[in-house]
Amino acid sequence: MSEENTLLSEKTEILLNVVRRYDHYVAAANFKASLMMSFLAAIAIAMIARVALPAPSCKDFNYIGCAATVMVALTIISSLYVAIKLLLVVFPNTKNDGGDDSLIFFGAVAANYRNPNQYFNKIISVNSDDITRDLATQAYNMA
């Protein structure tokens, strides 16, 4: 009975760590994306305000003014591109190189188990070697 309780305790600790890992990833990704989006919004608003000013004429050898306008346009375009890439952060990578039967990788958990009871039954039936292999695979994938 003692060995059974120890095994259950180990599995519970692993599950708690898995849940903490998911939560930490989501919180960190959301924080970083929102921080960068606010910086990009400030830059884009400043650049759009600059474009709203009267445009310099390039026919009077005002190459500095033309270059500034081109740079502002490139900055706005690159800011929008980066903003789109930042929005992709909230859609995490769901590819797992270690197989599709992971009990740790959220993509595999969501794909393989239709309800919490299926996941619970799999956790109860898994042995410690499989858990160790799964943890090692996930550590490798994150490296």
C-alpha cells in the first residue's frame, strides 16, 4: 500500500508541474506579446502622425525629406508585420517531435483525450519509465 501511495504521489506531483508549466507559458506569452504590442502601437501612432504632416517635395533636391518619408513608411510597414507575428504568439506550437502520446505536451493531451476521465485513466495506468521518457522528450523539445 505504501508503494502505491508513493506512486500516486509522484504522478500527482508530475501533473501539478504540467499544469504549472502550461499556466506559466500562457502568462509569459501573453505578457510579452502585450508589452511589445504597446511599444509597437506607440511607434506606429508616432509614425502615422509624421506621415500626416505635409509631405516634402522630392523635385527640389530635398532628398533628406524624401528619405525620411521612405523610412517612416518602412517603419510603419515593419511595425505592422511584427504586430502580426506577435499575435501568433497566442497560438502556441502544437508540434511534438517525441510522438503523439505524450502526457505532458498540451497539444498531445488536447488531441488524444476527449475528456478528463480518459486523461485520468491514462495517468493512472502509466509506469514511471514512460513518464521519465516523456519528460526527457519534452525537455529536449524545449531546449
